Amino acid sequence: MRLIYELLGRDRDPRYEAGRNLLSFAYGVLQWKDNMQRAGLSAMESNIGNIPGIRLHLYRAYLEYERLSGGVSRFDKLEFVFYKAPTKGHREHLLYDMMSDYVLITEALKRIRPTITYQPVNNDRQADHEAQKAAVRNYLQLHHLSENYLVCYNVFNDTISLNCEDEIFEELELNSRNIDRMERVLNHALLDMRSFIRLVDRITSIYDLDIKRVKDLYLHGEKQLKESEEQQELETRFNYQKMPRTHRIAAVWGLIDRLGLRKTKDKTTLAAFVEAVTGGNIKARPQDTVAYKKPERSAKEAAAEWLKKIGIE
């Protein structure tokens, strides 16, 4: 967010920056752990020499945020930057500048405090409990997480929440006294970061900004985004109800008969033409194509209806 920070100047919020750094570091520990597990390795055993250093950096990140916590992050100053931007293009540029933080924070929140939706079962407590378990089990398998969460999750209406910060504490072998303190501090940081995400979403809604396009541009670059948009346009353009090819063939033969071309042209030559204009195949042997065969009755009837529209009966 270099441009945003430049515009904010003295109004930069150190609490937000400390919270983002804490969240980033916690997320990094979980990513490190996940990568080791996917490789069939134990994160702790594979990096035993690095753990003291990682633990020290994590402590520092917690202490820095704890020192600043308790107030309210000044997101009103950030919102004012968007309000003062003269055009929609300027606001899109600012939104792009925020994508580094937006993407990082959304991914970190999904990993540290993932939420799972499920379909509640009313009036049957046991069935509802089983539905929760099934949803959690599917999520754990998909994301290669421990089955310990099958007995440790929270449910709010139709949403299940997992608290994954314990994985950080376990990997770094933190003692219980520090765990209690860090858990409290991380909860505050998570609230701050959720507030930031809500602010960005609200800004995009107020100023009608296409956050998906800006995010894709940030992640994939201009060239890949353009190729993706062109592919989507092609898929949209050709997503319509099509006339069966046999009906198209019958319609072209109907025009040929109307023009009397069978009397002067060889059928093989005409079939090659019909195959080319209805199927695009210019290399096929005409006698081997559908165009060479006699159209079925249903195809001829459908073709006749289309020919009537241009006065040919």
C-alpha cells in the first residue's frame, strides 16, 4: 500500500500496520506447517533449528501489536482518501494499491479462523450434529487439517467456525502462560483486520468498483487478465441455442434445389460445399460426410420452416 501510505502521511495507522504484520506472521507459520505436511514431513522435525528464531519473531509481532491495541483503527482517514479521489479511475488505482494487503488478510483470515457453512437439520438434534460433523470432516480433508477439529469447533446458526491459532502454538511449543496472552491479543488483531476487509468491500460498493477485476489484475497481470476476459467473452458469445447441424445441412440443400444447381453440378461437388459451410470441414471426402447423405425427415421439415421465413416453399 505504498501509494495509500504516501497519501495518508502522518495519518497512517500504526495499529493497523502492527495488526497486519502479526496476522501475516501467524499465517506464515501455518503455511509453513501446511507445506511440510503436504510433503509428508513434520514441520517441527524438519525445522527444529529454526523454531527459536521463528518463536522470537512471533513474540515481537505480538508485543508490538499489544503495545498499540485498545484503540480504534483510524479507517475513517483511509476512507477519506477514496472520497477525495477525483475520478473512478483514480479510485480503482487506489484499490489496486490496497490489493497486497486485501489478498493477504483475506487468505490469512480464512486459514486462521475458517468458516464452514452447512445445512442445519431442524427438530432433530442428532441429525444436525451429524451434518455439522460431515461438513467439518469434508473441510478438513480438503485442506489437509487435523481431525482434532472434529471435537473442537463453534457453531453459529448455519456457520461453523474453527480456531486454528492453536496449531501455531503447538508448532512453536509455546507455554500455556504465553498462549493465553497471545490468544487474547490475536483476537483483537483479527477483529481489526476484519474491519479493514469490510471497509474495502464497502468502498467498492459505494463507488461501484469492480473488486474482482482489480484483484485478478493484481494476481495475474494485464496479459493473463485480458486473455481470461476474451475467453469469457467467447464462451458468452457462443452460449446460445444452436440449430442442429443436420437441419442446417437440409436448409442449404433446400436452397441448392431452389436454385436448380443439382441439374448442372455434380453431387460430390455440392456436398463438399455443404460440408464446408455447415461444418467448416474443407478437407473431408464429400462422400464420407453427413452432407452427402440424404437428410432425415425431421431435418427436412425443420429446414422447410426456416426456408419459409425467406419466402422459399
